[in-house]
Amino acid sequence: MIGYSSLAHLPYLREYRSRRISSYDATGGNRDFWIIHSEERKRLAEIPGPGCIKHIWMTLGVPQEDYMRRIILRFFWDGCDEPSVECPIGDFFGLGHGVRKNFVSLPLQMSPQDGKGFNSWWPMPFKDEAIIEVENQGDEAYVHYFYIDYEEYSSTSPVKDLAYFHVQWRRENDTEGWAYIDGLTLDEADKDPRNLNRDGRGNYVILEAEGNGVYCGAHLDIDCFHRNPNDWYGEGDDMIFIDGEKLPSIHGTGTEDWFNCAYCPRQEYNAPYHGVILYSGTKDWPWRGKQTVYRYYIEDPIRFYKSIMVTIEHGHANRLSNDYSSTAYYYLSEPKRGGPPLPPVEERLPRPNEELYRPRRKA
């Protein structure tokens, strides 16, 4: 019963000890933070198993907002040499583009003041050992406060039947949409044979993983910096390929449908499992700038036994050129690297808001 956490199961007196590792001042003073220097890679926690991390809270004093993409979190499980979690810290906690902003979902929350209280409620079981590290790839030091709350189990607890938490961060900074590149009008794009996409070729990849596990959802971060034909990014369908499928057995009807909203939403909205955290459109260009949307499969996790590839079109049939990034959350029966190694810091930084938004390449 170590996985139960709802209100209905609180009266069950499970066998565990409550533990915490934090940045508190061990001298009894009030210096309750760690200083993480430039280029420093520091271990926050090394926890013997068996156990399960239940909650992580952090707040950071950083010199500039793009440190949300410069600071890296890594989690290692049970002696695996490669990190199952390797993710920019802001994206790990649910919001991309290197910004902080209040929002509430079930597994992830950013809390006042101004989204500077980071919270994760993803359960992270382990058998032998959990290691959590942080790396500062910025040019200046920053201060780091944290709690890591976990349950410590006896050697007979059934963690052997539980899967390991993984995260995969990706970015494609210019999705190279064919309609934008060719300078097509909306009518021309509608008549183009490339307008048909059944097999997902050219889709943006949110998650690609091998193994036995469950996919628990993602947040998707889009910066619309080109004037595309039909700038609305939401016509792109989600397509999920399970266990080597050639055609997706799970096929959606549009991006705003994937995050369970409707009719080109221009309102920020937070629900436990889906929502729009960030909307940056303007009256003359409704989809201009940075958008963050999410869909978490908590009640309906997607099962796979050998492999999974989660994709989404960037505009219908991949017409649109935009900046896409994403953070996917999933569990595997064994610990392994959570996706490809992160790109260099320069390739992770958000596009500056003041950068000139470019028109289509052809009149």
C-alpha cells in the first residue's frame, strides 16, 4: 500500500518512516540555503533505500530568469550511472521558456510569490539508493533552498514491484514547417499534397523511450516567432506510437484538444490534469510569443511494454515553423537515461521576448 496517497487512504497506518533532507542551517542560524557557484555540480541528496520521494520543494535566488534553463537537475536511481532525470530546473517543475509564474496542477505547482515556490508531487520510488544533483551552468552563483520529503521503508517493503520515475526534455528551435518555408498562402497550403499526414512523419517528438512502463504526460512550450500561414498552432494532432507501431494507435484531433481545451483558447487556465499556464498573444497577432500548455495522464496513464514514441504536429501536417520544447514524465521498470543528453546551455536558452518576430520568407 505504499503508493496510496488520497484522502480516503490517510487512515491506513502504513509501515514507513517520514524523512526530509533540506538546506536548513545546521548551526541553528538562519542561513537556510546553499550557494551554488558557476560551473558547480553539487549533490543535494544521497538517500539509502528502499524508499520513495513524495514531495520536492525548491526556491532559487537567481541573477536573471533564464537561469531556469541554465540550472540542471539530475536524478539517479539504484546505482545507474546515467541520470533518469536530466532537465532544466524550471521545465522540471512544469513551466518552460525560462520564466516563473503561479500555476496549479496535481503533480506540479509554482506558488507565490510570482511562481518562485517550486513544488513536485511525483512519487519516485527506489530500492537501493536515490541521488539528486544540481548543476549551475550560468556565469554567476545563486542561492538554492530546498526540501526533499521521502518515505523510508523496511527491507521487506514491496518497492520491487514499482517502476522508476523518468523525465525527458526536448527542444526543436525552428520546426521548419513546409508551408512557411515555401511562403504559401493558407489556400495554397490547403491544396498542397503535403497537407495529408497519416504516419506522423516530421512531427515534433515529445517522448521517445524503450522499455516497460507508463507515460504520464507532458507540458509543451511553444514560441510563435514566425508569421505563418494560419498562425494558430493548435491544428496539430497528437500521435502516439506504442510498441513499434507504424501508424499511431492513439491519434488526437488537434493540439488544444490534446490539452483538453477548445476553440483556440486565449485564456490562461489551470486544472489538475490539463491547462494553459502561459498565453502571450496580442490583439493583432493572437498566437504571437510564448505559450505553455499541459496534459498529465494521472487517471489514464498510457501503457507500453517495449517502446513508446509520443509526437505532435507543428501546425496541421507540420506546416508551421515555431520554437517547440517539451518536458515528458514517465515511469520505466528499470532505471536508464531519460532521453538524449541535454544540448549546450546556449541551445536551451529561451528566445528573447524583444527579438524581432519575422514575417514569412516570401511575400
